[in-house]
Amino acid sequence: MRVLLVEDSAGDVRLLREYLSEADAGRYQIVHADRLARGLERLADATVEAVLLDLALPDSQGIETLVRMREAAKAVPIVVLTGIEDEALGMRLIQAGAQDYLIKGQVTSQLLTRSLRYAVERKRAEVALRDSEERFRHLVEGAQDVILTLSQEGVITSLNPAFERITQWGCEEWIGRPIAPLFHAEDLPLANELFRHIAEHGEACTRVLRIRSRDRGSVVGEFVGVPHVPHGQTAGLLVIGRDITERKRVEDALERLRRLYGLLLTSAPDGIYGIDLQGNAIFVNPAAARMLGSSSEGLLGRPMHAVVHHTKPDGTVYATHECPVLRALSGGVIQHVAEDVFWRADGTSFPVEYTSTPIVEQQGIVGAVVMFRDITERKRVEAELCESEARLRAILDN
């Protein structure tokens, strides 16, 4: 260990060297200075792991000596040497930045080496803690989400800059105030439930809540709260809130679209069903189920070709590779058939016109939608029209 010894008494210097040599002759290397100014020069020129500092030097006296050394050696532990045995002075030295202090005349080899070792370890721990706190501070201040702490009474004790960006409120306007007025009045019961759950169970909890904004009325946030336990003592809550206003707007719009599509499928007079890449039904609207003599639930998951399209109008088997419905899956091209037959659950058939449209997503074709209509009435009208035209033609010919 390289130790800077700042001491103007030659006798004390010799004694301290002997103490360190007794402990471990090869472990300690002394760099000596008899003035504070020279000690500061040696500190700048050489790498030292600890400083032994006498407070009474020719160019500096008292605590001012420690303060000046502390300013120059922020990362190096300082052990003070003093000839005054005074607990109040010792406390002031510790508060001023000393890791330890030793009373001249009471120093022993064991006491000196132990003090140096402990000072170095404590300083390392302080530096590590300070670095950790600095990283945490940068993380909190640079976070895109609101991070706040609450007292056990629900008073805001800290806020990060994201709060100002998201809500347009200044942090100083809310620090020291209860958090309750910040929430939308309708969401306050949910917020109270969130805080109560965390306090009672000591575990994380999440809620979607609206908070007041200075300019936008309210902001939708997804809040996660955990107990705030600094130094092993529960001080309140730590809450992280993410602005999901835009996400919520998109989700609500998608939900409205889903409801609209659901209404369209449910109320559509034509039969509509969807199939996956294996040809199994993934949805069937009521009109399709009614025309096929079944129920929507009874058709889901079943192979629709085998259920409703297995036989041609002439009674021959309809092979899957010939089926226009399934061809939309393999070829990715819309298939329209003006006249064909579908089969009901009771074994009877009816004439249909249908269109099979592939469903395409980013990864490619994922299924198809089939829209069909019963053309029984249309065929009856067409047959009657043909019969009427034939009678008219016979009359004109005769």
C-alpha cells in the first residue's frame, strides 16, 4: 500500500515508519512530505492509496489542513494524526471528510495498520456507492417514464424531469403536495386501491390511470408501484408511470373497428366464413351457419371443404386440388365462381355464388375469406324467364 505521510516531526515520521515496518515490511511504501504544500505536490505526482495527515503543519493548521487535502484527494482516504484527544474534534474531522483519526501517543502498530486498511475499504465502498447513486440519478433523470416517490401519507417527495414533459406541470408545483388531486376524479378510487394494495401486501401492482395535464386535460398512464425502502426502512412508495395516451387511443380505435366488423359480419345477409391455411374454419357468421343448416360454434375448427364443398353438382367427388376456395390459399388470387353448390348438414345441397379472397399479412398468406349467397331464388326466376321467352318465341314463330 502506498501511503502519503504529511508530517513535519522527524521523530513522529521515524516512529510511524517503524510501526508500518513491524506490521509488514514489504506491504507499506511511505511517501513523505513535511509541509502541506509539498504533500499536495507529492499527491499530484504519485499514486497513493491513503494519506496520513498531521493537522499541525508549518504552512497549515487545524481542520483547514484536512479541508485542503480533502479537496485535492477526493478519491483517497485520509487518516488524521492529532495530538489533541477531543471527541468533539474527532466528530468534526469525520464530518469534514476524514475516514479516521488517531491520537499521537496512543498509536500502535496494530492500530495504525488497521486504521489504514479500514479507511481504504470504507473509501472504496463510498466511491462505489457514489458511482451507483450517480448512475441511478442519470437513469432517473434521463428516463422517458415518470418516476416519483411518495411518503406513507401520499405526499409527493420527488419527481423526475419526464413529469414536466408529459404533464406540462412544473415539478416544484407538486413536490410536497398530496398526489390525490393529480389523478382524474373518476380514477381516484383505482389509485387508492393501487396504493393500499402495495402498502398492505408489499408487492408490485399495476393500474391504468388518468392524471391531470396542464394543457391536454388528462394523460392516460400505466402506473407500476412498489414499496420504497431506502436503508431498509419503508418510507412510502416508488411509482413509475408510462404515458400510454396514444397507445390507448389506438387500442380504443381498434376496439371500435372490431365491434364494427363484428356487427357487419353478424348483420350481413350473405354467408361469410374464414379458413386458415389448413382449410379449417376460424369464423362463421350467422347467415352462413343458417344457410348451411348448422351453428357457428359447430363449424369452427372443421375442414370446410369436406363439410360443405365435398361434391360437385353432378354428384362426383370434388377433389381439394380442384376447389376454387382452396386455390385462393395456394395461388394468392381472388377466386369468383358464379354458380356452384354447397351442402347442408342434412345432406341436401343448394346453389351458390361465391368469392374466395386470400388473407395476406406481413408474413404472407395466412388464410382466406369466403363470401357466398344462396342463388336458389335467382335460378328459379331465371328458369321462369327462360320458359316465358320460349313460349313467346313459339307464339311468334306460329
